[in-house]
Amino acid sequence: METLLIVDYSNLLYRSYFSHKLLSYMGKHTGACYGFIQRLVSLINTFKPSLIIVCKDNPPYFRKEIFPAYKSGRKFDGIKEDLDSNRILIDDLLDLVGIPTISFTGFEADDLIYTCIERSKEFSKVVVDSNDSDLYQAFQLREELYFLKKNMIYGVLDFFKEFDIYPWEWDKVTALAGSHNGVPGVKGIGIKTALKIVRDALLWEKTYNTHKEELDKYLTLIRLPYCDINTVLN
């Protein structure tokens, strides 16, 4: 079975940093690099992929043009120097072993991961190492798609069991309840209420009509990909 492994670069970088905060060498933090390599080796041994692709964020993001507060409030400024030095080490390693990275100015890794999944028909299975729930939208693209959630395989049947909605409705839930990227959602609506609204077509229509302007903006921010990557490159 041909397997495509896709790695969310920043997601794994941050997880690795906070998992190995105390690791250093000659006074420089190396925990993020160590955790990244350790995880990558584990994924390769477990899934034996035919191809590995690493997707990277590349600001300034297009989404900020319509919503300046997008991805605001993140508390990484205090560790930026450590993260930047680890990025250099990781990038050198990926280049050395020949693992391709994809990055386009304005796009987030989510946009690129979604596009890679969309074009993965030659592979029997796709495994994505990311705990970013925005990517659940990609379950609408193919059945043999799996995320790694708390080190467990998470597929479309798990998604149905947990949320009882279709994958193409996930953007509505996030638009209503808000997201980790600074999209606030509709005031007073949490995840449980958002799911209840989305499961009821009439209730969704009523809620959408009441908050149309803000929901249209949030849906534009949340839906993957943000815009056709080929159109922008051309």
C-alpha cells in the first residue's frame, strides 16, 4: 500500500519545543530539533511512507488582508530566538536527507496540506501529522485519510462518531464557535451549541441570516484552501 506522509512543520516544531524545553547543547536550545527528528523517525518506522512532504507556513498571510487580527495573541515572542535556531537545524536536516518542503508566501501549512491531500490519488493512504482541527475539512476529499490525534490514528469514522456531522460542515462549526487562529466566532456560541446548530438545517439558516456578515468573513478565513494556489502562483 502506497502511503503519503504529510508533516505540518510549525505544528510539530511547537509541540517538540514544549515537550523538550530543557534540552540544550553548548548553551543553545536544541529540544525542538530533537523532538522533530525523533517524531519524524517514529513516523517513518511506523507508516513506512512512499513519500514524505513537509508543509510550512509562510507569512505574511493572505487572510490578514481581510482580518488583521488573524493569528493574533499567540505567545511565541519570548521563544522566537530558540525556535529560529532550531528551524535552521531542522531545515538543514531535511535538506540533507532529501525530504521535500513546500512553502508559498501568503499561505499557511493547512492550505498546502489540504491541496496535497486533494492531489494524492496515486496513494492508497494519506497520514497527516498535525493536531490542527481545521484540517478535518479534508475528510471530505478521501476516505483513506488519517490524522494522528494524541498518537492515535484518527479517521473519518472517528470524526463522525465524535461530532455527528459531515466533514464539509466543519467550517460552519468553527465559524460559529471560533478557532485557535484568532477567529472569534459568534458571541455566546461554544462548540456544543455550534454542533447543535449545524445539525439542524433550519436552525443553521436562521443563525446564518442573523449573523450573515460576520459568518461570511469567518467562513472565508476558515475554509481550506484560502484560495487556489495555482491561480496565485500564475
